[in-house]
Amino acid sequence: MLFDDCHQPVGLDATEPFRDVTGSSPDEHRSTGETIRVLVVDDNFVVRRGLQSSLELDNTMVVVGEAANGEEAVDLARELVPDVILMDIRMPLRDGIAATEIISDEAPSSKVLMLTWSEDPEHLRSAVLAGAKGYLVHGRFSPERLAEAVRVVHEGGALITPMLAPALLDFVRESAQGQRGRSAPGSVLTPREIEVLEYIVAGKSNRQIAEALYIEEKTVKNHVSNIYSKLHLKNRYEAITRGRDHLR
């Protein structure tokens, strides 16, 4: 059973199927006997326990660790390299979307499945840009469907709660229209890339940016490379001068 932040049980709708956006059917994601290692991340202890109990009903899954905030999630992802990470959004120290972006950069073999109370389309968009492979809303799935969602993500699929599918389609449509209508050749920066660009414009070095954002310097270099590519920049000077215009 899952619980809300007031520790009250939430009804699970076993009748609402998740939407696998890869087009695969659930039967295509049945386990091949491999144990799926899962990290559970939520600032609510009772929710973490509920998720662990739900997952362990499936003997092909094992919870290898749990974290109460985004910083712990990043540290444990580096240490344990789990197959799938169930990630909440609203947490202290570092939120789930920021943690997802770091994990997607540093441990891409760990697939992040957002598991949250938020039905805000902007959270969905940010999660997708950060690298999440799925987005489910508490109260809209049964323990069996949760296990199936973990399996889908682990095997390379992507899925979202059906009620948010229209928001995802709008996001894709707007991105495509933006690409066609944009006079400058750059692509949309992720939230983390915008943070890095802000530090570049402020004159910070890669090492200083890494220290400020609590990430590896090589991760900063990857972000800088992506920023240069998306904004068609040649060097740091152009990033500082033209970056100001992009951040306005």
C-alpha cells in the first residue's frame, strides 16, 4: 500500500494502465529472470517503506538502497549503480529533477522513473529534459503496475501516467515548432545547462562551477560542450557575450 504525505493510505487504481510511449505492449517487457536492482528516493519514510513492500511482491526485484533527498540519491546512484531509480520531485537539499539530471549525466545506465504526487505538466517537461525515462503519479497505479513500470523502464522503454500524455504531446509539438521557427540555430537548453551558462556568464571556471553545483568537473565540461553545440558557440568568450542575450 502507498501513503500520502500525511501518512494516509491512497487508493490505487488498478484499472488505469500506464502509457508506454515506446509503443511496446506490457507482455514485451516480461522478466527474463534477471534481478532488477532498485533505489527508492522519497523524503517520506512511510512512502519509501510502502514502495519497498510493493516492489518486493515481485521476486524479480530487490531494493538495494533508499534516499531521503536528492543529494543522497546522487551519492547512492554513484555508489550502487542501480538499474532503476524511483525518484520523488519535491525533496530537501536537492530536488528530484536536479538529481535526475546529474544521475543521467554520470550514471546513464541507471534509469530514472519519476514517482510523485505532482500532476503539473511543467514538472513532467522538466523531468523529461533532465533525462527521466518515466513519470507516474501516486494513487494511479497498483503494486503490480508499479512493478511492470519498473520493468519497462529497465528494459529500455519509456512511460507516463496516461492523464499527462496530452501535456507531453504538447511539449513535443511546441519543441518541434520552436525548432522550425527559431532564427538562431540553437536548441533549447536543459535547466542544468542554463545554470551552467549563468555561471559561465559570471566568469566562473569549470572547477568553480562544479564546486557550486556539487557535480564532477567532467560533468561540467559535458554541459559546456552541449551549450556550445546548441548555441553554436566557438569559445568561452562567445559564451559570455552571447550567453547574456540568451539568458534575458
